[in-house]
Amino acid sequence: MATMEMGCTSNGHHGVTLGIEKQVTKATQYYQKLIAELFATYFVVFAGCGVMIINVDKDNLVGMPGIAIVWGAAVMVMVYAVGHVSGGHFNPAVTIAFATCKRFPWKEVPGYVIAQVLASALASGTLRLIFNGKHDHFVGNAPSGPEVQSLVMEIIITFYLMFVISAVTTDNRASGQLAGVAIGSTVLLNATFAGSVSGASMNPARSIGPALIWNEYTGLWIYILGPTIGAIGGAWAYNSLRFSDKPLLEIV
């Protein structure tokens, strides 16, 4: 009897230990995700906004196509670098859109959004410290025409960005190895034709960071509301095409 009681006690302690270890592991993994989002979003904003400053300083040396290429390449590189760690969002609109589709836990959304916005602000602050004086140029977004025009543009281009993201990252029938290329190319294409209209933000964090550092908030609501609406619409639109979560070979 005593042996049985000792065995039960031992198993009880063992179960509690495993439970604590599991919680610690989950917490560690979550912090790793936040750090990955912080580093990746910082690099994307630093590279993309940095080339915009250099373009102005060097009398349009890079040009709009060059700026679009840098933004797309930065996103592509970071998707491959940390996509397997955090999911490679780098964008509050993407995080929220995934959560609305139940493909990302709502309880992790606040942490992701804070990490993304903080990274954007840090990257913008770094650029302002490096390029000060006459080189100090606002690298945030502002409508070049009517606000409604920029709002509609942001909704549409973010819709297609999220549509592509959903296709290559959530459907087992797609080729996941090419996710970075597909997502980066979409950013490049959107930035090429929409950059001169709305700035082609597609990312609330990308616009909020520079706005905070330069204290420029003109039209900021457009770059928060537009990408969020577009991303949610793109995610749900692709969900209507996903008739199964199983790989195509398994279905056959």
C-alpha cells in the first residue's frame, strides 16, 4: 500500500514537473517568435526606408523601381530567415488577418503588433540618427492625392498581398519553398505601380514607426485602416478557395 502511495505521489510530481516544463517551453517559444518579428521587421523597415533617404540624397539615383526592388528583396530575405520561427508576418495587418481566420491565436496578436511597431520605430530612429541635418528626410507615408484614392489603393494592394501570403503559407497544395519569392515579388509589384499614389505601405507598422519618429501624422489613419481591411479581405478570399486543408496527394 505504501509503495502504491509513493508511486502515485511520484507520478503526481512527475506530471506537475512536465506541466511546468511545457509551460516554460511555450513561453520561451513565444518570446523567440517576438524577437524574430522584432529583428525581421527592423531590417525590412531599415532597408526599405534607408534606400528612400539615399534616393533623395543622390538625386533620384535609385529611382522608384530600385526602391520597390529593395522593399521586395528585404521582405523575401526575412521570410526565409525567420519564417520558420515566427511565421514571418512583419505586419500587424497580416497578423490580425490570420487571427480572424483562426490561423493565428488572438492571445498572441498584441505581442506581435507591439514588436512590429517597436521595430519600425527603432529602425526609423536609427535612420534619423545616421542621416541627420540636411540628409534628414521623412520616410513615412502620405497621400499624394485625395485621401480616398490612397485608402482604396492601400486596400486593394494589401488584399492581393494577403491573398498571396495565404496561398503560399497556409495551403499544403502550394509549394512552401517558394513562399519568400512569391511574397517578396508581390511587394515589389505593388510598390512599383502604387508607390507614387499612396506610398504602397501595405503595413501599418511601416507607416506608424516613421510617423512617431518624425512626428508627422498626416493621413496616418489611411495606412492603419486600409491595409487592415485589405489583409482581412485577402485572407478570407483565399479561404473561399481552400476546399481542404489536406495536401493534394493525400486527397487523391
